[in-house]
Amino acid sequence: MSVILRQVRSTRQRIDFSGILPGRLAAMNPDDIRRIPLHLGNHPLPLAELFEVEIQDGPSDELLLLPVDGGLDQIGTGLENGRIIVDGDAGHYTGRAMRGGIIEIRGNAGDSTGSGMHGGRLSIDGNVGARTGAPAAGERRGQQGGLIHIRGNAGERAGERMRRGLMVIDGDCGDLLGHCMIAGTLCARGRVGELAGHGMRRGTLLLNRLPPALGSTIVDNGRQQLPFLRLLLNDIQRRTGGPVIAADDRATVQRYVGDLACDGRGEILVLD
Amino acid sequence: MQINGVVIEDTFAEAFGMKATRIVITAVNRHWARQAAETMTGFATSVIGCGVEAGIENEIPETQTPDGRPGIGVLLFGMSGKDLAKQLERRTGQCVLTCPTTAVFAGMQDGEQLPLGKNLRYFGDGYQISKLIAGRRYWRVPVMDGEFLAEETTARCGAVGGGNFLVLARTQEQALAACEDAVIAMRRLPNVVLPFPGGIVRSGSKVGSRYKSLMASTNDAYCPTLRGLVASRLDDATGAALEIVVNGLDEQDVSTAMRAGIRAVCARGAEQGITRVSAGNYGGKLGQFHFRLHEVLGALT
């Protein structure tokens, strides 16, 4: 039996939605679910004041969430298994530190989506705010595994301090893509803002077109033929569907390396 | 038992438990993939002298290789996982890493893992790059023609080495021709390799020697030039004997390959000089696997 939570009214304050996970709900009866405390700011109130609870046939580890706006923060925080479908807009920190399972957002999502993600799959049909996959305040690492797939556009600093995993942005993205990236793979299919790869130590930025401006410590490495690219492109296609960046993997690609101000072993591959 | 006039001796081939792994070598074209594979498996006929027994298993089309380039599957067999790991790394480093345009991938995923690119990556002197793709780790090592791509590990499994049969014929040419047919038939099969030159052995051995330093010596019972000097197993009509040794990933693979090979030999028949098919064993006390020729050919009779 899957659970449906339908938001019945919007609130002036943002709602902390952490802890509402499908595995937890599956073990509760509807009345218990209705009594789960939520927090508007520092004000607790039962879930039933904001949501209608429905139980329907379906996988027991599935939660369908129908928000009225993007005011629900931290949806799916720490998710380890199961599936959350958000039929609408999600707030900030969606999929924060998730370790497994699936989150599908059929609208837009706010800032720090997939922050510190360790595993699983997070897909957003719309746009996301700034700092997608980035670490929370005080943390040293951003995305450390799993897949973040943004079908729309992403704000600035997507992939900040990314350590492992794959992020794919189908649309455009803002400045400082892959800022201080540690490792991992970040694929941007649309336009990219300024200073992509600034401060990156290792990792791969896979771009469809040359960014308007690269930092002075990102240097031209020439055109290269890279056998691993076929594997990577196949994997991206398999995991995100749709057309991968159009590239003949046997052809050479333009490669930039850097950031020489840091470890300097990162790379930006431009597949135009 | 006789097939097409060829006597199938009521004896058995004695084979041993081994450890095996498979790797896939790709390159810009089939020529260079094969070049690397042949170099890697060139001196890998017997664990006694070479440390490993290896051979080319098959050609792999572009559509089935990890990087979409022509590939060659190679099987390597060692007496222990440790021996196998040592030879795999040494041969990959000296024969594949050095070969233009090549990349190397695991040909087995499940089971205990052997280092493939795991240590070879240090050739990159700190400029090597790791990529984790679809749960598998790869190493990109900078080399003078671009990058050498190597999967970090490949799996190993238990295997069977030393399946064999002997082909006895009136002349050397007739024995060789029949064995060539057998090799062609056997190399079509998956999961097996014939580690000796061209798949054929002319220096079959027996255990022991009159010289203390040698643990094996020529199989005098099958040497035509020793007829009359030793207890020969050759009749007067037999002028030459050749052996085919086959290693496989399991007992069934070896048995299937032996059947295909013997069948090809027998197709030439007594009319083309083939007199007998026999097999090599050590009395049955050394090897865990016994392949009785009559049972192997059971499906034929």
C-alpha cells in the first residue's frame, strides 16, 4: 500500500519535511501518519493539519506527495530506499544526504537540491535553484554518489565540492559550475555560465559547448581522443535516457585541465 | 571404439583444477587488439615454465565491447590465484599497456577480484585518473599516444586445465593436418583455450626424468624415434603423434571441446592416415578431473 500526502493549504512559513520517508510511513497506520509532527519554523503541528492522508494500492515503499507550492523543504532527507514522487514543486534541500532509493520531482526544486547526496537517484523535471548537490554549511563535500538528473535549468554553483557520482543537467546552468569540485562527473548539455570548473581539483566536466569564460588557471590541453568517453556517454545515456551530448566518441574532444591553482587534475571536456 | 576407422583408445585424459580469468583487450582496430593479445599469450604454454597458461578465446565485435572498439577475449589459467594475479599484472603491463591504442577490461565480473589496472595505474606517475562508471572503476593512464584505459580489477574463477588427447597417424603431415582441423573446431567454442603453439603440442611429456633437475621429460612411449628402445605405445603403422591440450572454465567446457576436436580428427578417418586417438594421464592419481574418451564421445556413438 503506497501513501499519498495531499497538501491542503499553503503556509507563510516553510515546512521542514525531513523524516517523512516511505519506509517509515509503510510501518504506520493512517491515524499515526496524521499525528506525525511537522515544524513550521519552530512551531510543531500534526501532519493532518496540512495534509490529507490517503492509502492506495501500490508498492509499500512509495510515497506520492502533492504540494501546493514549493514550501516543503528537505523532502527525502536521508532516504535509503523506496520511492518518493513529488507531483509539483519541491523546496530547498530536497534529497539532502540521501543514500539510496528514488526521488522524482515533477516540478521545480529549490536551492541545494541533492545536497551531500551519497547514493540513489534524484530527478527533477523542471528547474533547480543554486548549489545543487553542494555541501551543507560546515560540510566539506557535496555530492558523494548517486545520480542527480535535472531536466531543466540549474542555478549557480551546481556540483559544488562534488566528490563522486554523476550529475546531469539537460538545460542551461549558471556560473561556477563544478565550483571546487573534488571528483566525479558533471554533464551539462545546455549553456554554461562563467568560471566553470573554478577551483576544481579532480573530476570531469562534460560540456556540450565552450563556456563564455574560463578561469585563468584552467588551461588548454588540446584536442584529445579519450577511450573512456564511450563508456561514460553510454552510462549517462543508460541512466538518464534521451539523447546524450551529440558526440562521435572516436573523434577528438577539446580538453581543458585545471584548476592549476588547486590540484590541477580536473578536466573540462567540450564535445562541440 | 572406432569412428571412421580411427581407434578410440579406452583411456582417459587427466586434468587439474586451476584458477582462471578472462580479460577483453580492445584497440583502434582488430589488428592491434590481436597484436596485444598474441603478445600477452605468446609465452604462456605451460604453468611449469611460463607461470601461466593463456590463449585467445575469441574475437569480440565492436558492438559487444565496453568501449565500442574491436576486441579480443583472452583467458589466463594459473595454478593458484596468487600466480594468476602476478602473471596477469606482469603481462598486462608489458604486453597490453605497451601496445598502441589498446585498452583492457574485465571479462568476468563476479567472484574474487584480481588487480588489472589497479597497480598498473602507478605508471601514470601521479597523472593517472580514476573514473567510476556504472559501478566499475577504471584507470586512465597517460601514455604517449593518448590514454591507456584499464579496468581496475577482473574476477577469477575455478577452472580445469590439462584436458588433452593424442592424435596418432601414419605420417607427421597427416597427424598435423588432423590436429589443425581439431584446433579450428575447438577454437570456435567459448570458455576454452588451447595454450600451445597453434593449439598443438609435439613435445608431450611424462612426469620425471633421469636428470634430477627436471620434473618432466619427453613422453618416450609416443616418440617414434624411440620405438624399439623403450616400451613404445606406437604400433608399426604409426609414424607420428601430436597432442592437443585444452583448458576450460569448467569440466563441461573441456569435455565439449575435446569432443569437437576428436570428432574433427575422426572426420579425416583412417583413409587419411589417422590410426588412433589416445589421451595423456598420470595414472589418475595427480589430477582431479578424468575425461574418459569413450564417455566424452558418448554423444557420438
